[in-house]
Amino acid sequence: MNKITGHYSHAYDDELNEAVDRLIRMGALVGEQLQDAIKAFIKGDRELASQVIQTDRKVNAQEIDIEEHCLDIIARRQPTAIDLRLIVGVLKSINDVERIGDQAEHIAKQLLDEDCQRPTDAQLEDIDMMGDKVLNMLQQALLSFQRMDPALALDVLKQDRLVDHDYGRILRHNLTYMLEDTRQITRGLHLIWVARALERIGDHAQNICEFSIFITKGRNVSHLTEDEVDAVVHDKV
Amino acid sequence: MKTNSTLKMKAENVRVFYGANEAIKGIDMNVYQNEVLAFIGPSGCGKSTFLRCLNRMNDTIDQCRVTGLIELDGQDMYDPRLDVVQLRAQIGMVFQKPNPFPKSIYDNIAYGPKLHGLASKKSELDDIVESSLQKAGLWKEVKDRLDQPGTGLSGGQQQRLCIARTIAVSPEVILMDEPCSALDPIATSIIEELIDELKANYTIVMVTHNMQQAARVSDRTAFFHMGEMIEIGSTTEMFTKPNNKRTEDYITGRYG
């Protein structure tokens, strides 16, 4: 990881590094939560699904803890320039990480609510593949933040298209099944909701990447096209 | 962000030498009307030296030589035919340590207008004293004791008295050299509020060691380092995304 260094106050370096470390730890916890949620849904493991829901409390507590740490830095250090952007980036990213936790919880609840027949292997395979992509996006988004690597962040932004594509495909398949056989509606809806949650997680991972570009490049890229972001990352603007 | 794009002062390739030592190494700068421009930088970077060039205060220092061009409203300020006393009425200065004259509050303000012949009768002088103290936000606090010595005021009040004294001769530009460094936080806030009000009528250039003060009060900020001006730009941009690594190191408290 690229440690923050160089301040006359080493304590300030430590405090900024601690903010990033805590975000990464929170992200890792949410990553596990998401992995468990997908696993629970696919395996039909209700106990694991309950654990996923329990984890949400820890995630929420970590969010508050990081927020307080950042407020403390703002109040006592009055950060500027890249330090200010870093603190704003952490404060905004924890919001997205927390939402990812909520979506993981939502996926777990689809299993617990399920009182219909299990999805077919092919349907579960679709969720599994989409889940892998989203998990990978989340892990790389956090890594881009930790390493302050805008090129990696850009790479993750580009991956979201594949996730959106998966979501569209799962939606279409299930709508077709539901139209053909109304008994499939409950199962189809659960699958669509899970896919929708994964698609949302991809968007949150994108946001984290946008903050990591904002920190390193000083430009807000959240409403730019892919080509425009590419130009910012490669200093062509 | 600058509030006005009318050019008030212009510096071109300004160099200042103390004997053989080059303290300012070729600075180009525009100062716009009604803006607050702050100079920041480490001690000895030349920011105060450059500020003093802007009203020819360096003229008084032996061995000090200024080259290059500095203009006020398109007029060369270093033109030998120029009346320096008149120039310093147009470009007032407020110093780090409040320095009221050992006279009454009234006389502190009235001294300049009398010197420059700005008032022909007592009532006109009274008006100038009152309006200057009003503009400096000091009138209410001192109106019943104008005959008392200026040195008897608190530090913050003395500094506002000095600002009122500067305003009294109707300057166009006010230079401030660390105007709050000898004041407590409340007196500092009052002066900062005052600067914000004054910029409606004056152009203000200030040197400050307090970066947060520059961030709070200025429209644009210039960063000086070892006699050079490294970067100048909008204060918001400077404090969120400076262009130069040396600026970033300085404002974030890093050793470069």
C-alpha cells in the first residue's frame, strides 16, 4: 500500500493512514459478508444467511467509528489539498461500503423469505457468475483506494458494463419463465432481486473507484463518460 | 475566485536585491480591483519584501534595489517624478503589530487627512474621522472617548484604528502585512470580517502566516518560496487542488 508520509507531524501521517486502513478493514468485512450472502443463496444455507444479517451491525458500527475518526481529523488538522480530498473520499466511500453491506443483507433475506421451490442449477450458476464479477469489482475498488491507483480504478469502472449486462440477461430470462408459468413468479422475483442487489453493488464499487480517482487526480469524475475519465486518469486534460 | 477582472496593479519581472543578495527573483503578478489577494509561504520566502515593493516601502532601506515594472492603474509606480507621499496615500499599509501614534484616537485618524489637505474645516475632518471609524467597525466602541489615547485600546481595537487611519486618506489599495498575527482569535475574526466588508471599496493584498486565514478571507492566493512566486490562483483551487508539488507540500504541512 502507498502509505501517506511526509507531514512534519508524523501523528498526522498516522491518522490519515488509519482512516484508509479502517475503510479497507470495513470493506474487507463487507466483502466477506457479500461472499457469504451469495454462498448462502446458492447453497440454500439459512444459517449462513442469518449470520450475514448479523454482520450488518458490525458494519454499521465501523461506519460510525470511521466517520468520527474523520471528523476528528477535520476538526483538529484542517486538512487541505490531497489530504482534504482523501478525508472526503473516505467519508463518501464508507457510505457506499455500508450500502453494499445492506445489499448483501438483502440477498440473504431473499433466501430466508423463500417459501417456494429452489432455483434451478442454471439459474444459480447465473447468480454465481455475476456474484464473482461483483466481488472482484469490490475487492479491486478497495485495492485501488488503498494503493491510490487511478489506472486500476478506471479498469474497475469499465468492468461494470459486464455486470449490467448480466443483470439484463437474468432479468430477461426470469421474465420469460414467469410469463410462461405463473408458478415461477415468486422464485423469479427473488432471483431478479438478488441480481438487482448485485447490480447495485457494482454501482457502489464504481463510486469507490471514482473517489479514488478524485483523491489522486483532484477531479470529480462521477458524471463523466468513460473516455473522459480515461483522459483524466492519463492526464490528457 | 476573483470578483472583478479590472486590472488594478501589475508587476513584471520584479527583482529585489539587498546588496548582492537577490531576495525576489523575477515576479510577474496581476492584482485585480476589489479582490483580496493573500501571499503565503515560509519565513524568508520574500512575500513581505514583495508586498513592500507595492507601495515603495523598500525605498527607505539602504542597499535595497528594486528592478522591473510595477504599475498602479497603468502608471509606473517607480517613476522618479512620482510623489511617493501621494502614492502611499493611494496604497495604504497595515502592519503586523498595531502601531497607533501616541496621540488621541481622533488625532490618529485626522493626521493623514490633515497632511494631505483633505479637509478644509473641522466639521469635514469630523466627518472623515467618523466615517473612517465606521468603516473599520470601531465607531461604536470609541465614539465617546475620541480624545483618549489610541494606545489605550485593546490590541484588536488598535489594529482596527490603524485600518481606520489608512482608510481616512481614501486609498485604493490596502496592503496588510500579517495584520492578525499579534491578535487573539476573536479580534482576528473581527478583522477578517472587516476585510470581507472592505473589499467592496478597496483592493486588498495581504501577507499571512496563517494559511487558514488565507483560505478564509482571500479570493486568490499566491504561494512564495525562496524568492519566487511558485503558484497563484483561486483560493479554493489552491486549497483543494494546487497545481504545484511545492505548493501542495507547504499547505499540507509536508517537508518537500
